[in-house]
Amino acid sequence: MDEIKTANKSIEFLNSNYPKSFGSIKKNDFRLRDFLDLNDKDLAILWKKLRHFCISRAKKVKPRTKYKDLEYIGSGWEWSVFKKDEKTVIKVPAEIFPEINEPIYLENLKKAYKTIRKKFPTEFVANSKFYRKEGLNIEEQEFIKGEADAIVSFETKDVKLLLNLKVFLECCLKIIEENEWLPDFRFLKSKSGFLLRNVILEDETNRPVIIDFTLYFDPNHLYPKMKKTYLYRQKRRILKLLNWTEQQLKFRE
């Protein structure tokens, strides 16, 4: 792996010194803030080192799979998810990265949620509440029944789905323009349609519903050039999908 040297010392990330992620969505609050005197080429190398460290740690550390007597559903880098009842899930820190359980992370999570609620219609965001109990950050969220990482087929004739998608994409553009940030959404074109990553396509309503409000490895908050490049690419993908959606709706008027 390429080497970067600052003050004649090679930068390597360890458990004791890696730049932590606290879920901030504040403009220009960069995770690599201590290294912004480096040029863009070196910053690109540095974030790859950080990514390598994070992936390695996530592979080595087993996530939390038990919480009280609740049924375990699954884990990501930030949270482990448990079923509270038929309508509610409980998310607690997965224990892979310890900063997820810091009080400041919970405060930043609340801010991200409030920001998303302001930019998207209420029904596009899973109802959630956040609190700290017994030394743990906890997110309690309504259980959304639907398909994760759904594909919107090029052949779809579902007007309700297309209308919902149009509203969702317009809100995505708005949050990019006003907040210089986008939650962990990805819009990828496949052979059969558009893949919607990290939202749930709700069964009953055919509505994209947001269930995650922060992203541990947030490209919007690593360093300035990455933010600019990432948002430009995201905006371009969103506009392409929005244009396709509007064309499909015109065909079905």
C-alpha cells in the first residue's frame, strides 16, 4: 500500500489512533480534518488506508447478537437490530466501532433524522425515536415490511411506484442542494432496471422508505474533494433516474 509521510512519519491507522466517525452531517465537518494540509493525491491514499483499516476491523470484530431476550435480526457496521414486537425493531450499537455508543453519536443521529424528516414527506421516513439507556445508545424504529435493495424494472407499469419514486428523487436533490449531503442512498443502473440501495420499498404502498440516517463511512464527510466528487456523481445519477421516471409517467398519462 502507498505510503504518506507527515513530519517524516508514515501514517498508519490502528485501533488507538484511527479517525472516528460520530455521524455528523454538519457542512465541512470532515473525518480527516487533521490531515487537510495534505494534497488531494495523498488524501486519496489516506482514505483508502482508513477504509482498509475499517474493513479489516469489521471482519475481525464479531457484532452484538444478543440484547435482552429479543430476537436478533442482523447487524451492520453501526447497529445490531432486534425485533421488539411485530411493529417495532430496536437498534443498539453493534460494538464493531466503539464511537457508535458515544453520546455525541446519538445527538448527531437525532440531527440527521430531523433533517431528513424536514426534507422528505413524513411517510417516506420510518418513525424512529432515540434515547440512551443502561449505557447504550438506542434507536427504536417502526418495522417496515418490504424489499431492501429493490430493483425498479424498466418494464414497470406501476404508476403509484413511479409517482412515489419521483417525489423521493426530488427530495434527494433538495437535500443535496441545501445540506451538501445525502443519506446512504445509491442509485445503480442494472440490466433490468434501477437498483435502489439502502432504502426499503414498502410492500403496501410501493413507497421508498428511509430506515438509516447516518453512514459510518460517509463520503460526504471524509475530505473536501471526495465530498464534491461524490455529490456530483450522486446528483447525476439521481437526475438520470428522475428523467427516466418522468418519461415513464408521461407514457402512462
